[in-house]
Amino acid sequence: MANTSSAKKAVRVIAKRTERNRGIRTGIKTAIKKVVKSEAGQAEEALRDAVRTLDQAAAKNLIHKNKAARKKSRLAKQVAAKAAAAK
């Protein structure tokens, strides 16, 4: 248990940040699932939303920038495959 007032404040700040980060991470997962489950026509719009979410998380150092780039690349590849299959 925190003894000093600064340690008590640190506990509060960490809890607040953890909650905010959890929401952002959940948003990332949701955006990725939307891309994977969407049809070819709606996949491009879902991809734009997912890319935006990943970029914001990488900018806030919530995920590594290379991880964001890898996920964006793989999602774009899936969307391209869906578009090719739809033709």
C-alpha cells in the first residue's frame, strides 16, 4: 500500500492511464475485427478506420510503431484479397 502522498497520487494516475489505455486497445481490436468480418465493399472503409486507430495508438506509444505498420500491412493485404475475390 502506498505510504506517501506522492505514491498515493501515482496509484491514482496509473489507474486512470490504465483504464484509458484499455479502452484504446479494445478499440484497436474492434476495428481489426470489423475489417476481417466485413464484405469487400465495406472493407475499405473499415480499413481506413482501423489504420486511423492504429496510427493514433502508435503515436501515443500504446503499441510500437512497427507493430502498427505490420498490422496495417496485413489488413491491407486481406482487403485487397477480398476485393480480388469479389471481382
